[in-house]
Amino acid sequence: MVKVAESLYVFPLLLQGALCNAHSNVKGNGTETYARNLLLESMSWMDMYYDAEAGYLYSLDAAALTHETRASAWYASGLLARNDGDDAEQAMMIIRNVIDGQHKNVSSQWFGDYQIYPEEPTVGTAQYHPVIYNSWDPNWRGFVGTTFVLMLEEFPHLLSHDIQQYMLDSLYNTSIGDSYRVGGVDDDNLYPAYSNPSIMRAFVTGWTGRRLNESNMTTAGETYAQEVIDLFNRANTLSEFNSGTYAGVSMFALTLWAKYMPPSSVMGENGGRMIKETWATLGSLYNANLKNVAGPWDRSYGYDMNRYLSILALQLWTLVGKENAPINAKPYAMGHKDDFAIGPLIAILAPFHNTLVDNTTFSALLKFPGTHAVETSAFSPPFDTYPRNITTWMSANLTIGAESFSENVVGGPAKNPNSFNPAVVQWGRKDGSVGWLTLYAQVKDLIAVAGEKSLNLTYPTGNSTSMFTFLVSTNSKAGNRDVSSWADVEGVDVTVSGTIDPIYKVTFNGLVGGAGSPINDFEMWNFTYTMPPGSEETPHVLLGFGLA
């Protein structure tokens, strides 16, 4: 049983009610207490950024007192959940502002989307070109749309009739706008394999269609959801596999499927099962000693979950408590801290969501179950030639994970080598911190096998110009400040063999100097191996690991 700490807060009765709808299980009242704490901590942080005169949050990146749309919508949900003083009135002002700024030109690709920030110029003008994922982000339809639905479902009694109708009109427009998205057309990358926005798109469209009695919209949501489900059913894995950030978004959106869609919907029928299966996979890959999900990671914004804020970690907070989750005592000091703003949504849904986590998985999130191996796969058409084959070896203080793939892009489906981590090693150090190593993605084809204390990597279509680049963590405060060889890497012994030239190069990626810059806010050492000049052998490297 989870030991439940006494709450330090007098919690509003409204949210107590909202957080008490879960059936009793092994998580017990822990979920309610932990969810309350997440809500209040994240809201206390955002309160400092709230501009009550403007009815927006200031930018969480402190961008010279500009404001931000998405985080403002998330904050509004927390205001309704907290419902203290004039919170509800402030929430309605934010909602109206966000919808006022919705793009309304029905002929534009960004129709129904929401402004990145209210001070920006008009998207599509000569001075402000429409650049997808820059001047406009199509995924914000899903992020803001799902937030509106959650508020309409959970707190309609706190919203005026006019605001509710304005929200429904906005959801109609955002659903129409989302229908403009076709993977591979106009630089859009929304395929069913792009899990987190696909799940949100299907939900917002299907929910809105039902609410407004728009049968075509309802059918569109159901049809798109079925494509996502079909991909999932192949191996009970999300196509966007094992991401600390985006697995969290996907499970948030799947919770909306499970909680708000009727059993007659394919979303209502499958959402709960998909959450349970996804958590089972994550649980098998989670090392409670290191407080990290082992690799590989399809999309990551860091290399140690204890140092960057992930949405998955917020969900772990509601399950096992902040102290047992990969969350710093000061979450807002972590890398990628802006995602702390989604805390209210995770907290509101936690009592329902957490009932879908089975007890075996829950136990693994608290205590490492022992050395074991994991084998699974994930598939992301049209990028994958075949499903990515995943192998991970887990021990108490050393994890090794890798995936084999053949793709038509470099850097995974996100086309981003800085977030695609196809081979990852993590280890515990004497001071309790985590060391890590990741293969920097440079090829379209990789055969990778994680074994007991080993990582076997081959470039099947490589040649004499191929390179293996390993990004390696900086040492702890007790370790060497300078690294020139594997012997200087703290906490692990590494042996390297293969067809590569045994002479390697070490450089530093630092905040204020070195050969390169940090990646995802992390400083690192760069170990690079090349092939012998003129080699005709297939590029291959075998790494062996032992704990120092």
C-alpha cells in the first residue's frame, strides 16, 4: 500500500469532489493527495506569471513580457479546478481572449488554430510568413481544443452560457481546421503514427461532432481514431514510442477517450485498454532506482528524467508521489520547465486515469522488480520500411535499450536527430545521480541489439565515411571535470570493439564553450569513432559496460 501523507492544504470542495470519482484500488487515496499537490504547486508557479489585466499568462520563457496562448488555456483549467476567489471569472476572461485570437480565415491552412502569442503579427502577411511549427503550430488546435472539452465536461456550472457557446463554436472551427491536415501535403506531418496530435485530433473532432449533432464530424473522428487504434493493435504500442514528453500527452488524450466518449465510440471502447497497455510497457522499461524510463526514446527533450521536466513524470507524481517520481523539488528549475503548465490537466484527470494502471505496473513504478529484458516493436508509416524492433536490458543500476530501424529520413519520424535516441545507456553513480550515453542519429538504417551489459550497433548500408557518435553525460560534482577518454567517464567501465578505427575523438558541448552547444539544455562529451580509411567492411561497433 502507498503511504499517504496528510495534505498541507485546505482543498476546495469542488476539486475534492472532482478528484474523488475514482474507484478504490491499490493507489488508494494517494492519487487524490498527490493530484491535489500537483495542481496546487503548478498553479502557484503559474500564478506568478499571470497578468490579470491582460487575461493571459506572461510567456513562461520570460520573453520580454509577451504572453502565451496555450499555457494560458491550461492555467484556465486550473483556475476552474481551484475555484478560489475570482478564479472562475479569470478563467472565463482567459477563455474569451484565447478564442478571440483564434485564426478565422477559413481558406487558410491555419484556420481554427490558435495564436502562439497575442502580440504576434497576422499569420500569412508579407511581414509574417506562415511557417508551420513556427509562426503557427497546428498541434495547438489539439492542445487548446482538448483543454476546452475538459473544462466543458468537468466545470460547466462555473462557465456562463455565453462562454460555453463560444467554446463550442471554437471547437467546431478547430475541428474543421484539423480536417485540413494531411500528412505529406503542405509540409504537414500529421499521420496516424504521429501519436499525440492524432489522438487529440480524433477526440476533439469526435466529441464536438457528438455534442453539436454533426454526423460527418463524428464519423471523421471515429474513422481517424480507428487508424490510430489499428497501428496500436499491431504490438500494443504507440507509434510515437517511449517518449517522456509525448507518451504523457498521448495518455492524457487517451484518458479523454476513455472518460468522455461513450462505449459506442471506438475511442470509448479502446481508450482504457490502450492506457493500460501503454503503462504496462512503460512499467517494464521503468527503473525506479534511477527514476528513468530506459531507452530507446523516439522523441526526448533530455537524457535524464531527473533533470528535465516530462509530462510522464507529472503522471508518475500523481501515482507514486512527488518524492518517488523523477521530479526535482523545484520543478520550474528543470529543463523543459514550460511543460509544468500542463500540471492542472494531469491532476484533474488523475483519479480516473490512475484506475487504469494495473497493480503490477504500479508496483514496478515504486520498486525495481529485478533484472529482466524487454522486447517489443513500434511502427510509424510512412517513415518505417518495417516496424522498429526494440530490445532493452534492465538491471538494478544499469539499463541498455536500442531499436533497429530502416527509415526514409534521418532522425526518426520527427526528422530531428536531437530528439531521436535509438540507442541509450543509463547507469547509477555513487552520489545517486544518473550517467548516460546515447547514439546520435546520423543514418537511415540501424541494426541495434541491447544485451546483458552490451550494445551492438551496425550500419547495414554504411561505408568508409560512416561515423558512430556517442553523446555522454558530464560527470557529477565528485567526478573529473575534464574527460579525454572512456576512463574519465564516471561510474561506468566501457569497452569498445568492432570494425571502427580504435582511435576516437573526444570533444565537449558546453553552455559557454567547447566544440559544440548543449542539446536539449544538456551539456555533454562527444565520443566519435570513424572507419579506417578505405575500409570495405560494414560499420559495426560493440560496446561493453560494467559498473565502476
